[in-house]
Amino acid sequence: MRTIWVLGDQLNRQIGALADADRTTDRILLIESTAKTTSKRWHRQRAHFVIASMRRFAAELAEAGFEVDHRRASSLRAGFHEHVDEFEPDVVRATEPASWDGLEMLRDLDVEVVRSNQFLCHYDEFAAWANSRKSFKMEDFYRHQRTRLGYLMEPDGEPTGGRWNFDDENREPPPKGDADPWADPQTSQLDDIDREVMADLEAAASDHGGELWGAEPDGTWATSRRAALSRLRHFVDDVLPQFGPHEDAMVERSWHLAHSVLSPYMNIGLLLPGEVCDAVQDAYDRGGVAINSAEGFIRQVIGWREYVWGVYWLWMPDYRSANVLSADRPIPPAFTGAASTEMNCVGTCISTLHDKAYNHHIQRLMVLGNLSMLHGVDPWALTDWMWSSFVDGAEWVMLPNVIGMSQWADGGRMATKPYAAGGNYIDKMSDYCAGCRFDRKKRTGDDACPFTTLYWDFLARHHDRLVKNPRIARQVRASERLSDLPAVRERAVEVRRMLDAGEL
Ligand code: SF4
């Protein structure tokens, strides 16, 4: 018999090697690796999400008549060798993995690798597109994808609604007051599988020196295809109509707003990007969704998500060590839960992260990522922390988003300018500052907003590099003219010390 080895982020019958699997000739292998589950300080809900999804998928395959070897092993390699020794398969096949190291491992083990169809644009196709141009950016790729895939396109080849991009309608600040117009996410009842997974994870952490953090699973994250499809229907019917306008807003009263919270399912295969976009296109065609909401969502999936996937493979493995700003500080203790914080924006994000293993993209980019860049956190350390802390984390998604987009550690390959901002931006896009002990307008003094102080210090600290960048040169010139710049920089030294010490 042949073996088809299914990795933990390939949990779908339609993916790669599984697509043409045959019950009479193929045995399915899934391996839970203790080395993997104890390799990082995983958020409980992140670790549970992957392992519970693997166990349910293995059970679904067995119910469908496949012989399944779902084994636990000290490592993926050890599990592979144990399986081969026991079953002596004619050949072991696997779908191309989502990570560079995963591909190296499969090649090393002589596993037959089947081309992945888990994304709409294979990374070979992305590389061909990128290498055919002098330079490229996400918007070019997005239009290429829209045209190629036909989402929100008219028969004459023009974009639906007459524009490619409705971003300017999707940056509204949060609605004032207590209004909470966003539908609650669906939840699932936890069952014996969930409880067993958590017990196993806690035991593995305790026996093998691992550490878990964050709240226990509460049913927020679906761990089966059936439940993930239900989450998709809920999003399209009840949430998508409100998706666009407040896409970039942050409010204390809602952790999800109108975000889809579907990324975890796409990232481990429970949902496929094509079926998600088809559902959104159908909803638009039926007239239930405005163009700015439909377009904003489709862009995130076929544009940004696939672009991130493509550049990960294009720029690896060197991309891991990009660090043009020579940032070398550790993750602030306020992020890890080792210290509390009086910064209301950070405290709100970290509290949500603790409870849900999730923050939406603006919280990641403009609060946690922004503060890390202004402070000078090591970009790989931040990548690794986000990878292990967020339910949708993976190296391919975190590296370009953190190293490139949020930390500008690649010097501008992903983002043409650093996403640096002081307290004013956070105040405009959130309701955090009103309840904070710091003053977003102040850059010196004990009550100065750390973001504002560090923003001006960041521009001064990296003056020579940033002043050459036309997209941020005006702000750098403005920092030169600050009469209190020496005092700001002095305060920044103290702020950075306090951040490292967990005193802010
Ligand atoms: Fe965050 Fe500064 Fe606003 Fe406080 S004042 S919530 S620290 S941006």
C-alpha cells in the first residue's frame, strides 16, 4: 500500500495528495509530534485548535473507510520512521508543506511531494509573475488575481463597481457610544475530544519542559470541517454586510467587530480560499452585500493572503534574518503576561489575545507591531511570539506580515514605508485613549503616551535611513524641527527601559 502523510495544516480531502486518495491502496498517516507541541510557548487555544482538528479529521477519514495511522511520536521524523517500520509502505506521499523547513524535511526523508492546491496561486506561479516585472507590489498582484480568477469582474474585463479598491470607504473610525452592531461569532460545545486534547497537551508540556499560556478553549474556534463551514455561512449571512466600513477600527467593547475570523480555518485547510471567496461573490450577486464589503474581503483573501504566501517562498530562507533597523530588544513583558500594563491599547489587545488567541489585523499592526518597531524589538522574536500566540499563526503568514509589513525589517520589500504611528492614530481609530492614564498628545513627562514619545524618537533614531524615503521624509523633517526633541529622546530612553522592565 501507499502511505499519504497529512500534515497538521492540510486537513482537507480536496488538498494535494488526498484529492485522489483511494481507500483500497492508500493508508493515511497523521503524526502528533511532542517536539512540535512543546517547541514554543503555545497559546492553549492555538495548540488545541490544531491537535483537536487533526483528531477529528483522522476520525472523519476513518469513517469514510480509510485505514488511518494517527500516531503520537517524539518528533515528526520519529513518527515517520516508526510508521515505515510498522507498515513498510511502497511509497510515502505528502502534499507540499506550507513551511520551508517542512519541505526540507520531506525531501530529506525521500517522501514523494505532490503539488499543493491549498492556495489559489501556487508559489511557482507567483514567482513567475514576480520575476516577469522590474518591481512588484501587492496591488498589482491583487489585480492580476482578480482578472485571472474572475472575482468581482464584469464581462468586459472591468472591475465590478468601476474601481479595483474601495479602501477609502473602509477606514471609518469606530462608531461613537455603546452601539455594538456586530453579530456575535458562532461557538461550539466542547466535547470529550476537546477535553482529551487539553489534558494531553498539559501533560506533554509538564513532562517535556514545554509551557502553555492563555485561556482554555471556550468553543470559539471550530475544529471540524462541518463546524468551519457553518462559521463561513454565519459570516456571509450575518457579518459580511457590515464587514467594510469599520475594518480598521478598534473598540474595547468588541474583540471581533465585523471581522470574518475565518483565517484559522483557511490556514489549516478546514476551509479553502476558493470556496470562501465563492460564497462572498454569491452573496454580492444576490444583492445582500455592498461592494466595499465584498471587495475589501476578497482583497484580503486573494490579494494580501496569497501575496504573503508567494513572497514567503520567493524570499526564504534569507528572509528570516532580515533586520535592517538592527532591532534587538526582547518581547516586552506586557505582551507575554509577565507584567501588567497601564497602556490601555496594549492591555486591551493582550487581554483579548489571552482570552481568544486572536487580535484583528489593525490591533496586530498598529498596536502590538507598531509599539514593537518603535521600541526596537527583535523582528524574529516578534515573529515567533505571534506565531505561537495567535490561533491562525504559521511561519509563512507571520514572516512577511511581521518582518516585512509591521517591523519594516526588510527595508521596504513588503511595505514602502514603516507603519509607525504615535498615539494620535490609535486615538482616531479606537476608543482606547479615552480610558488611558497616558495622554496621547504628550511626548514628554510621566504621563506622555509611550507611542507618541517613541514615534518621534524612532524617526530621529533612524533619521539617515528614513529621510531618504519620500513616503516618510516629511515626518522625519518634522522631527528635526521639534524644539523639545532632546527631551523627547531622553524620555524615550526611560520609556524603553520601563518597557523592558515591565513597568509601563
Ligand atoms: Fe495607547 Fe497612548 Fe492611547 Fe494610552 S494614550 S491608549 S498608550 S495610544
